[in-house]
Amino acid sequence: MFNVTKKSIEWGEETLTLETGKIARQADGCVIATYGETSVMAAVTFAKEQKPGQDFFPLTVHYNEKYYAAGKIPGGFFKREARPTEKETLTSRLIDRPIRPLFVPGFKNEVLVICTVLSHDLVNDPDMVAMIAASAALTISGAPFMGPIAACRVGYEDGEYILNPELDDMHNLRYNPEQRLDLVVAGTKDAVMMVESEAYELTEEEMLGAVEFAHAQIQPAIDLIIDFAEDCAKEPFNFSAPDYSDLFEAVKKSGEDAMRAAYAITDKQERTAAVAAAKATAKEGLSEEQLNDENLGAALKKLESTVLRGDVVKNKKRIDGRDLDTIRPIVSEVGLLPRTHGSALFTRGETQGLVVTTLGTGDDEQMIDSLQGMYKSNFLLHYNFPPYSVGEVGRFGPPGRREIGHGKLAWRALQAVLPAPTDFPYTIRLVSEITESNGSSSMASVCGGSLSMMDAGVPLKAPVAGVAMGLILEEDGSYAVLSDILGDEDHLGDMDFKVAGTENGITSLQMDIKVAGITPEIMKTALAQAKAGRLHILGEMNKALSSAGEFSVHAPRIETMQIPTDKIREVIGSGGKVIREIVEVSGAKVDINDEGVIKIASPNGDAIKKAYDMIHSIVAEPEEGAVYTGTVVKIVDFGAFVNFFGKRDGLVHVSQIENRRLNHPSDVLKEGQEVKVKLLGFDDRGKVRLSMKVVDQETGEEVKKEEAAEE
């Protein structure tokens, strides 16, 4: 009934297995990849005909995690998986980016890739397994896919690169100073196609070494997919790229001059209008048959690409007149918004981001429910890209995949320089509102985010800047690396290479390749050029920092204190009674964790002090010989009980009330009376012994023995 193909290799510390033929047999290709005890099923289907009039490649990738894979039941009211989590969205993009350029040019049939996590061992991240499963499924499906690819994760500890480190080692890297890198690399046999990373000020040489290490390590996985496909791949789909060379020559003849004139305009809005007019001019010289050709859109795009790319490589001049390594003019401003905790406006050419910082307490931390378990995050970055930022009318609503991806890239770049929670116990939320865009708004979010947090008084370890690099690679091997690329250069170029970091090193690297020919030499050139650009941008940002750094009067103040863990129960009280009383009486927020770290937050310093004193009185031990102010809570024949230290009471014996004989303590004391007492010590049974007569009840000063004797 089943025609099963199964292949395995030892890869790193685990066994990697590919299997097909038993499940989802009606899909064009279905592979279950297993690494350790983490299994992901990738199912591929593709349309056998192109939709009429379709002028783009409709590839869709969905990665979804099933909670049953880790033996969990989803949270929430409905108890089922709902909208994609951030991890699922980011992994879908991670798979899409390296496979999209590897379909045969001109193929525009719809392709759907669905990756489902079936089992998770909580050791090996399923995102890498999903990328390998998707590649294998595409390779055996018969689709015109020029793969396969494979992917791996790389760590960096004690100067050594680590292949596919365990999940726990990669979680919350900023709390693990020994682990300095979380790098994902995907590539083919000959070239790197995609890089995504979170780093802790690695040098360019260390980062390039990590990419080269990863490319070498994925080769066994690629060989496994090829060996696997030789036994079970379907017949290749009968597809050949359309030949529209005659149409292109006609378009070029009628529209090249107008297109060159359009790309000579430096202003984006004017250039966009001129490019549209140039396309209309090109169409005027075409026949009716040529105008109805479904490849007309591709021919017009090729004309744009030819004009832009040729001038850059041959003349070393770009469409806005800059040299290859020149960064556009930068203006940085901080403190724009009066009521926010921190704000910055970062403008680089025609790209602009308004980034706002809000500081919160432990109550504001984000709770994240994942396959690995529930955990909290005290650093949030949300990126918004409204249509007006590019002068367009379009959809405005919840964030899409692109916005989530760009926000995460900026998050990775900035979180490496955040202070430790013990030094700065705040929840930090950044919101980047992209108000203008013409190239790398994610890197503008990094720069603006760094400035905004400094404006809010966040003690960053160092400022962070980011720059987007591009590449024009011609068929003869000649190339040009571009610093601070424009939107058109990204759209028509061969590489989008984003590098963010401090003056000392890289904190994030993201690279997407559109051609399979990026050499280590090109990457080395791009990294060196990116470093020069990053240092220039940091210098421009520093001009705005002279007025930054004051803590906002509108932000909550947070005081931390450490108590013994055996005192936590006393601070919380039965059913939370004690901690609720502290909050109500003081007016401050109080948060306590399992390690005994207490955060007290309020905009009012007096409220923080009140809560601090109340907690201190509960957890601290009274000091022998110290003088305390207390309240008489009960009078008995042999003395009075005084509440003098939090909830602690002690006895003032009748002989210790005054320096004279009393018939009864009630002669001088009454319940509720405030008195000054000295802690004499503890008796054999641990009972507290207090004295009033050795303390001046007016001043609280201790009475000297001579004075007491005279009285």
C-alpha cells in the first residue's frame, strides 16, 4: 500500500532522517524530516497552469506549530491553535526567502508550501528542520526548483563555532554572555542564499567565518536530499521559460531613452512618475499583438533593470547621483514628543522613522506561550509601515508578515546592548512609525530606536546603527556593492544585505540573495563597506545625543530589593493579603519573583519609599541595641506589649517603663499610644525584651546611665 523512501545521516550531534511515501500522498511532494526527536512535515503543491494575466510568482509558505508536538494544550478560551504566532510568521519568511529565487525564471504558477511541526523534543529548533523538509519536498515534487537548499544554525562560544546548538543555549542570549551568536544560514551546494542573525558585537571577520562555517556544514544535508530525491523524485514538470527576447528588443528600442532620462531624476516621487511615463512611452512603439503579450510586464521590468544596473556597474554612479559607498544625508532629533518617555526622529534621505519609547513595570512584560513553554519578554519592538510612507493608497490594518519581520530584525539589533534587568528593571516598548520610506526602513528603526531609548534614559551599553547594502552582479562577474540602498536598487538588485551594530561590532546581520553566485570575496567587501557606513551613521547620530539622557518625569520609577526566598511567603501573605495591603497603603506597584527580587514601581518617590519600608519591616530582623518607635497594642499586669518592628511585638516589662515603681502599667500607658523603645535582646525562649526608660520619649535619644541614675 505504501511505497516508502527513507534516508538518514549523522549530522552534528543528532541523526537527520528524510521520509516520504506514507503520508499526504496526494500532494506533489511530502517529506517528513526528523532531527533528534523533532519532526516536521512539509507538503508541496503547485498549479499546473499559470493564471491568465499573472505577472508575478505566487509562492506562499506557511509554517505552523501544533501544540500536541510538545505534549501541550493551547491556552486561551478556545483551546486550539489560532492566528500565527510571531515565531510561525518569522519562520515562514525564513523558509520563503532562500527558496523563492531558486525557481526557474519565468515560472509563475501558484506554489504552496505547508510545514507542520509534528513532534518537538525541546532540544532541536523545528525551524531548521522545516527548511530542510521544505527543500526536500520541493526537490521531489517535480516543480521547476533549482535546489536543493539546506540550512543550519550556528552558535559561537569561546572562539569556537557550534553547529545546531541546543534550543536552551539560544534562548535569551543577552542573559548568556558566553554565547555570542544565533546565526541561521541557508544555501545551495555552491552559494549562500540567506543569512539571519542575532549577535553580540562580533567583528566582521568572526561573522564572515560563521557564515563560511555554516555553508560547509550544510553540505552533508544537501547531499542527503539529492540522494533521497534520486530514489523518489517525480518526473520534472514540463516547463520552459518563455522567450520574449524580440519583445524586449522592441520595448528597449521605443523606451530606453525615456527610461534613462527617468532614472536620471534624483527625487523619488518625480522619478517614480517619470518611470511610469517611460513605460507608457515604450508601449506606444509596440504593436497590438505585443501589447497583449503576457510577457510585457517582464520585458518592461528588464528594461528598468538593464538601465539601472548597467549604469551602476560601468559608471559607478547611482540613480540619485551618489557614489557607491556614500550614505544619504542624515538628520537625527530627540525629545520631539512632550508626554512620551522617549522619542526620536531619524531621517536618512527619503527614509524616515519616528520611534517612541515607553517604559513600564513587570506587569507590562509580554507573556509568550510557545512549544518550549511559557516565558516573559521585557523588550518589545513594534514596526508600522503605513501606505502614506511611500505616497500610496493601500491596506491599513494589523501588521503583516513584512512588518513583523522588519520589527524582529530591529529587535535583534538593539537587544544586544540593553542593560541587565537587575540594573534597569523596566519593561521597554519601542514603536517605530515609518513616516517616509525609500530604502531600509528597518535600519532607520534601529537608528531611531537607539536614539529614542537614550532619550528615555535607558543606559544602553553603546549606540547602535544599521545600514542596508546592495549588490549589482553582472554575468561577466563584474559587480558593485552599494551602501545605503534605495528602494529601486533593492527591487532591481541582486542582494539585500542589512548590517547593524555598535562601534565595536555587529549585533545583527540579515542577507537575502537573488542570484546563486555570491562569493566570500563579495561578502567580505560588503561587510567592510557596511562597517564604514555604520561608523559614519553613528557619528551623525551622536550629534543629537547632547540633549538626550534625562529620565522622563512621566515614566514610572522602579526600585528593586532582594529578600531571602524564605521570606517571600511573609511578604505575600495568606491569599496575597499582605502584598495587597502594601499596594493599597503605599500606592505603588509591587512585583515579586521566585528568586526574591521585588520591584516597586510608581511615579511618586514617596509611594516607593513607603512600600519599601513596609516590606523591609516584614523581612528584616530587629537589631539588638537599636531604638524603635512602636505602638502599645496590649496592656497586662506585668507590662505592655508594643508593636515596634513591622508585625513584630515585644514586651516592655513594668520595671522597664519608667525609672520609678508603678502600681500598674496603665498608670502611664494606654493602648494605641506611640512610644520609643530600645531592643534589649531576647530571653531564653526567644521572646523580645524592650525598654522605655532608657529612651528619651521626646527626642528618641538613648538616656545615658548617669542621667537615668540621677532621675
